[in-house]
Amino acid sequence: MCTTVNTTTPTTNTTTHTINTTTYTNTATTNTTTMCTTEVDGRVRENCDTSLYWAIRGGGGGTWGVVISFTFRLHFAPQRVRRVISSWVLKAGEVDQFGRDTVKYVSEQLTNLCPRWGGYILLSGDYIPNTTYSHTLTAFMNHFGSDDDPCNSDIDGILSYNVSGNQLGKNEVKYPTFLGYELTAKDPDFTNTYIVNTFVQPEALREKASQEVFADIVLSLGKYGAGCVGVLIGGNMDKVLAGDTPVNPSFRSGIMSLSCGVNWDVTWVNESYYIDNALEFGKKIKEVGAGVYFNEPDEDLDNWKTEFWGSEDTYCKLDAIKRWVDPSNFLWCHNCVGSDLSRDCSPFYTFKHAIDYAFCSVTRL
């Protein structure tokens, strides 16, 4: 049995990085209260060591051991889930000022939603079939609460925005339980896609100059053959103690995790062309964001340690714990903690080495 570890993090209504349970609870890392693991040699760690517990809750990947049990903090279900959808076209031929205004208005409104609103925006650079119209923005929003919640009206401005007559449509559905919504959420078909990601910060959607940059990015999707999903984070998610988990602080402070991709048919042989387009587009989205979400990363990240975990200090601590619990670096994955270290067959690091390394005093292999 694992002993309970106090996370020292209060329960708050915040956003999680998922299109489904967006703003009703905190992240899984914050809501995990205990966990048990087996080590590389098969031994079960009977007590949830506080350093390992800290590392697993945001250290990424399955490189710490095999987790055999979790205990999660539960939350009361909302009275109902309200789903609203609204979409707009952004370009008519080369004319895009009306689309630029739409992007700026809708994205700024997203920063004003109360924490019970969550969801995501879908951005496409494709043409609408048999027309000269292209580039669309669709908002898929969920409200977790009741019809009496004053937060319901936060979405009114977005739903009614049709200044240029470019709104393609809107609809609303209410589900008595979250499961009703979940049954409607379908994953897209498999494609070859190169993904880039960043955490868009609130000021990028509020400040005039940054709004123009974000609008430029959205209206250039067609040039790169790219599409994006921007999942709302924000809410009260930043109301945790500093350093409570190794999660990148930019994830906590961000308003949106923006994942963009360029895909290609499996029969096309020149995949490097599409990958290069994605990498170039990835540079553009960094202009409005900071950090990268570990579960939807660029494969080719130069500064992956700080992009994933925010600082060299945090990475140093994670690396020290990795050396302690898996000294032979047996559990390995691309751009995971310790992935740039030598993979030795015989354990040789001690706990003392790990503690020393936490202060960056051990020479890297």
C-alpha cells in the first residue's frame, strides 16, 4: 500500500488540457494524491517517495517506472453540460480584413470567459468547396454548471458576432451528463501529420499589436497547408504553489494550448517538404506563445528541456531523480528526462549522486 502524500495544492475549478473536461477540474497532476510504482528491477516502491511523486506529476513519459496505481481527487458532477458551436469564414479570395477582425474579437473574448467555460477553437486554411472562400474559425465551447449560472452569458458576444455577415452558423445542445457530450466527440481519421505546439499567453490575445500577429498567423494557414486546434487552458489553473509540480509555468499562465499540424497522404514521397512547412509555421506560433505541451510536441525541439519544463533548474531536479530511480537509463524515450545521457547496463549512481546533481554539481555523461 502506498501512503498518502499531501499535495499542498487546493482543489480549484480550473482547466485541464483536454477538449472534454476543460474547466471543471484541475489538471490530473494536481488532482493526483497518491501513486505506487514498480522500479526497473521489478521492486514495488511501497511508500510514495515525495521526490519521485513530484517528478511523475508532470515530468512526462513513462521513464520513471511502471505506475501500478493512482488515487485521484474527485469532483462533483455539474448539473448539466452546455455545448455551443459557432463558426466563421475568414477570407473571400484575397480579402481578409473581415476575417482579421473576427479572429481578434473572438480570441480576445475567450480570455474573458469564467472558469466554468472551456473547449477549443478549430482553425483551418482550407477552401470551402466550390467557392472562393477559405480559412475558417470554429469555436466549440462547453459550460459545466447550471442554467442559473451567470457565467452562461459570457459566451453571448461570441455567439452573436456577425458584423461582416461571415458567420457560417451556430448551434447549442444541453446534455444532462458529461457522457452525453463525450459520445458526440469523434476522433479524426489517421493521417501523417507533423505537429508543432505552444502555450498562447493571455496578453497575446488582448494587446493590440499581439492580436495583429495572431491574426496574421491564422490567415497564413493556407500558405503552409496547416490547421490548428487551440484548447483552452487558463481559468484558475495558475492558482497552485510555485514548484508544486514540474509542469511548465507557461502551461499554468497560458490561455490556450495551440497545436498545429501539416499532414500529407501516405503515398506522397516528398514528406520533407511538408515537415519543413510545419517547422516554419512552428516558428510563427512561437511569436504568441511560450513553452511546449509535452503530449503534443514538435519532434525536432532544440531546447526541449526548457520548452517542456520551463527552466534548467527544474530539469536538473528531474534529471537527478531519474538517475536515482533508473540509474541504467533503461526506461527511455525521445526528448524525455535523461534521454541525452548514456544508457549503461550496470547501475552506478547512488542517491548521493542524485542529490549532488540536483544542484548541477555532477558532470554530465
